[in-house]
Amino acid sequence: MLTMKTTKRLILAGATALMMTNSAVAAEMTLKLGHLANEQNAWHKAALKFGEELSTLTDGRIAVEVFPNETLGKEIDLINGMQLGTVDMTITGESLQNWAPMAALLAVPYAYQTLEDMDAVAGGEIGGKIEQQIIEKAQIRPVAYFARGPRNLTSNREIKSPDDLNGLKLRVPNVPLFVDVWKSLGAQPTPMAFSEVFTSLQAGAIDAQENPLALIDSASFDEVQKFVNKTEHVRSWIYLTISELTWAELSDEDKAAVKEAAKRAQAYERGLFSADEERLTKELQDKGMTFVEVDKQAFAAKAKDAVLANVSDEIRPIVEELFAQ
């Protein structure tokens, strides 16, 4: 039979255990990561991988909840949310130039001839400067970067050099830089919403369009275009980012865990990206599209002046340097 003293001790021990359990629960953190891609996208899969790795590295203390398909908001809304502390993480790219002008370097036409060239910049000194400016001006911190499929030109005639573009009616996004670059190359660029491109190609209102392979495939452009001309005119990357407000809450040990998890997610995404580009090439070929090798150097040389005229004074010297390489 329990004495009054023993009963009190047991109640006290139970209360202490309950307090310890509650403090352990309170110490856990769930990071909300919203982005615009769908569940099949390599960025989403890499975001899930980041969450798995971070959970493992912190023994489950930090969890990551991933929200694809803009369910937490559009890209700019998410950035604003991170600055206010309502969102912890997102995947974002050149939209950051609204705060940090150097972020425009993420997607400059013909600045990066190959994936290796892009990696050298994103992972090198220039990339470090871009990241630092994003931290200071946008109050969000890049922790990893993911490659994006290069933009290629589709058409119903082979385009091997700028001379072949003469008079080509080409849909472009409503971005002055894109319009001016294609004009300088000899095409007739027509800004248009992406949703109107397929029917415009079908009706012959435009002759061509340019996009990464993933969009060429998902939009079924193979039904209205015969050639994928491998212009690879825009190579770009996008960042996995964390709010500076969230970052400040982390211990040094947890910051190191976030960096390591991000590094692993970056390597994982690169493997998915490379496999995707190969798969998409084969799928589009199987659907009847012909891939055309182009004279990229001739395109870059002819586009250079228009590119330099459209970039900000702050990044122009860097762009000149990239073109000179």
C-alpha cells in the first residue's frame, strides 16, 4: 500500500515528466516551405528531400512542411510572407531583382553557354555576391540553388544561325530584355500570354515560341511545331531560400544542419534535372520533333549589345565579363 509520502513523490515525478515532455514538444520547429511547382517537378521532390534530410540531421526536432502549387501564395506573396515572418521558406529566382538588382544575373540571355559555366558563376564569387545582396536587401537567405532547363526555340523550319530567323514571328514573354534580344537577332518577337501560344501556333498567327523542354512537352507543342532548335539562349538557376527571421531563431548547430540538408537536396535535384532533360528529349523525339544543333556563338555575339543595353548599370560590368569568357 502506498504511503502519502510515496504518492506525493509519484505525483511530483509525473508532473516533472509531463513538463519535460511539453518542453520537448515546444522545442520542435516546423518550417513552412511554399513554392509554385507541381508535385511532379524536380524542385518539389528536392524540397521534400531537404525536409527528410533536415529531420534526420536534427533527430526530428525540425520538420519541413512543403506546400506546392502556390497553395501558400504566389512567388511574390511568399517572399513578402518571409519578410513578415508568416512563411519560412520558398524557391525563388530572378523575381528577387525587385529587391536585389544582382538577382537579374540568374537569367541573362547567353551569359552561360553551358551548365558548367552556370555552376562556376552560381557556386563561385559572383554567386556569393548575389546571395549576400539578397540577404541584405530582401531579408531572405539562399541556402541552395537548383538548375532550370535552358530555353530552346521551337519552329516549323530549321534555325541554325541568326540569319535563319529573318522575319520569324516568335512568341516571347512580356519582358523588354527578351523582346529586344530577339529583335536584334532578326526575329519578329510578339509578347503574348502563355495560355494563348498553342492556338496562335495552330492558327499560324505566330511561327515559333521559346521555352524549356518541360513546357514544350507539357503544352503539347509537338502537335504544332516540328523542330526544337537548341539555342539554349537562357540558362538559369533558382534558389531554395529561408527567411532571415527564421534563420535568426536557429542555433548554430541547427543552421549547420540546414546548410547540410540544403547541400544534399541540391545534389539530389541535379540528378533529377539531368535525368529529366534526357527523358524529355527522347519523349519529344518519339512524338516526331527533330532536335537541331545551332551556332550558339553566332547567336551570342549578335545578341550581346541588346543584352547589355537592357541590364542595370550595377550588373553590366559582370555581364560584359561573362560574354568575354
